[in-house]
Amino acid sequence: MLEILRINTAEDVFLQVCEMATGLLAIGIEKGDRVGMWGQNYYEWMVIQYSTALCGIIQVNINPFYKAPELEYALRKVGVKALVTPKAHKQNKFYDVLAEVLPSITTGKAGLGTVESSKLPDLKHILVFGEKEKLPGAWQFDEIWKAGGTYELSMLDEVRSHVLPEDPVNIQYTSGTTGLPKAATLSHFNIINNSFLIGLTSGWHEENHRICIPNPLYHCFGCVIGALNALNHNQTCVFPSISYDTKAILESISKEKCTFIFGTPTMFIDLLSTPFLKTADISSLRGGYIAGAPCPLSLCKQMVDHLNMNDIYVLYGTTELSPGVSMSVQRDEPEERIKSVGHVLPSTEVVIVDNNNRVVPRGEKGELWARGYMTMSGYWGDEEKTKKEITPQNWYKTGDTAIMNENGTINIIGRNKDMIVKGGENVYPTEIETAMFKFPYIADVQIVGVPDERYGENICGWVRLKEQYVGKVNEDHIKEDCKKAMAYYKVPKYLFIKEQKDFPLTATGKVKKFELRSISKSLLGLENSGPHFSSAHI
């Protein structure tokens, strides 16, 4: 049976958010400081999202599957001052991973979360929630939640009066083409308007919904298109589980009479294939959003036919654009909506350009650029990368190949040639390659994406071993090391140990990734895979 963990009214949420904001001020967190939120879909996640926004603090979304090297980078890159996390959830041992980065916390006083570290000089506080017992080197979240007093309350009123629409409110890490994630910095103006206009386009201002949100909050899809969108339009959010669980999703829809659901293609593939669907009461469901990865048309049709999602919306965007750029519109019938990623959202400009940055006519393909109120302020601490991605005229270059049809709808026909979208997670091969090159036995590694029926794409690696390790290291050994060095979704599903002569090279000695991908598909029997799709990454 589904266990209901918490029911909160809007008033409850607001009062608790104000309490948490005063608690953060009480331990010295100030406007402009960065607070890292590291965890899955907990209520505390949303309390931090709104309490930081209330007093001008910048929330940093940290992927809960990060391993120690990735966590350390995420904390250092933007100078996180306080980190909020559970102790553990299922396979995610948050406190233990943090202890790998900061071993000194394990010898700290229980319940005292002040931190001094030369490795992470900006980090001053650790807050852990969900634990009755106090942990060494960590504040109890609930104690900080209640720590604010009359002084902090008056301080909050003063701080709030100085928070501006253009102030940064959220930092989200995006996959980096150079091997390290980039810190996309979004403002209040960016995400409040983007979420509001997405809800407006889908008619949320005209009727009430009970919205099932299984998407992870650490992604824009969950925290902006999901939670913030619902808040903007006074809708009810239902979070079925802390981590993704198809049975919990169906039980939530049935018990809470959800009318709307969000998901990536992988989530909907799982919902349609689970045996629990046969006995679930989903009669209340009327529609939903699908985004986050390439979406096969056949899947969209199944969602309409078997999940009652006649009011289906296909969305397209990217984190740097807060994230929505285009989506289906109400006036179109379901069979029309699923053929594209819809129309450009209000107050958003889109151009499709050729290799010379000239706008192409409708019906011709090119790279999609977008600009408007939703364009990020930049990558935190990376002016060079920001200038590379955003033109002087404020156009953000998505790297996606697209066509604008005569009716104004957009089709995404390709992506940045190297990026892999695995079940809604954007992964650049260089991220994995950079991590694997640190293994002592690796002479060369090349990562490509290959088709996958469930995830859309999966990860395939070609490895060349150093001579002294040939015959001593196998694929299983490498995968185990990968599991220790990177988030689970980055671990290659397929690995080939090859000799140098096996790698296809250009005349200048560079690996031909396109050819490598083609060879991999052939070796794996995936030559004819690769569905026609209508949506792209958010």
C-alpha cells in the first residue's frame, strides 16, 4: 500500500519556508551565498528551493548519484557555503560519500555542522535531514529549521526587500563538452516566467489539476516545469516516491486521483510495460508532459491510447534556457501534438541557422538558437564558455539540429554530435573519458552513444589498455572501477577492449567518432535501431 508521508497546504509550505529561511540566516548564510541541495525528491528539497529563493540565496542542484570526485567538483566550482543532504537513501550513501571528500567530518562533534577545510574553503556548514540521531560533523536539519528567532525574522523582511528579479536563484550543472560540468546560472526572472508560461500554454490557469511528478527535482524538468509551474498556477503536486518507482506512481494516480503526469520517455516506457498497469485505476488521468530525451512517435501514441493522456504536451528545451523553448499547444489534436516539439513559447525568439550563422528558410535544417527572458545569465565562473555559447546578441546556441515547419512547429532531427541522452540524462562522452583516463591501466578510451530500446541511448566504450595490463584487466574490472568513479548513469553498458589498429582514425590521427558509433552498432546488432522522435532534451 502507498504510504502518504506528508500533506501540506500552500499556507503550510509558506510558513515552513519562512522558518527555514530564518534558520539559514541564523547560521550565517547570506544573500548571494550558495547552498547545495544533494538528494532526491524529499519535501526538504522543496523547502530549501523556496527558502533560499525567499532571501536571495542561490540553490545549487547536485545530482544525487554523484560520486566523491564529482561531488567535490560541484561544491568547489561555485563555492557552496552549506550542503543539505539526507544521510542515505537505498544505494545512495550521501554521508559516506561526503566523508570521502571531507574525512574530518567523521571525527567532528555529533550535531555540530560547522566545517573548516582547505580542500573546500568556502564550505562552512553540513545539514543532514531524516535522521533522529545526530551525526558527527553535521547539523540536524530540523534544528536549523527552527533556529531562527525574532531577530532573524526581521532580518528576513529586510533581506527580501533587496531581492531583485534578475538576481541568480538557481545553479544547475549541465554536461560539459570539455569533460567537466558547467554551472548554468538562472535568475528569478528566468524560471518564474518560464514555468508560468508553460503552465499558461497548457491551460493550467483555466482548471485545477492534481499533478503526479515523478521527475527528479535536481533537474529543471522537476523543479521548474514541475514544482514551480504548479505553484505559479495554484495546482496540487503529488510526489509519488523519493526515487523513481513505477508501482508508487500508479498507486499515487489511483489514490490521489491525479489528472496530469510528467515524465521522460524512459519513465513512460516503464509505466506502459509494468504489470501493475493492468490493475491500476488511472481513470482520473487526462494528460501530461513528456520531455527530457528523444521520444518515439509510437510511444506517444501508446501514452494517448493506454494512459488516457489525450491532453498530451511534448516539450523541448535545455537547462540554459530555464528550460522551456517550445511545446505543444491546446488547439492541436493529440495526433498533431506528437509529431513535433510544438510551437515556440510566448516571449521567446528562435532562429535556425546554417553553418555560416545565416537564417535558413522554413523546412530547411540548421542549428536552433533561442533567446529571450529565459536565457541564463551565464556559466558560473566561466566567462569564456559563456561567450562561446551565447552570442553578443544574446542568442543561446543549443547545438541541436532542427527544422521549423510551415505551420511554425519545430522538429528536432539531431543533437550536438557527441552528446548522449540516456533516459533523460544528458551525458557528454568527455565526462566519462576524463574519469576513465585516470585509471592506471587505460592508454586510450573513446565513448559513443548507441541506440537503446528503453533509454533511447546507452553508453558504449572502446578501451585500449597499457601494454603491461593487456590480459590482466577485463571489461568487468573496468566497469567496477567506473561505478566507483562516476554516477551510475554514466557507467558504460558496453565495453570493447581493442588494439590501437582497431580505432578508426582521420588523416590527422583523430578518432572518427561517427564511424566508431557505426561500428559499435554493428558489433552489438543495433544497426536498424534508432526510433523516429519528436522531443529533445530538457
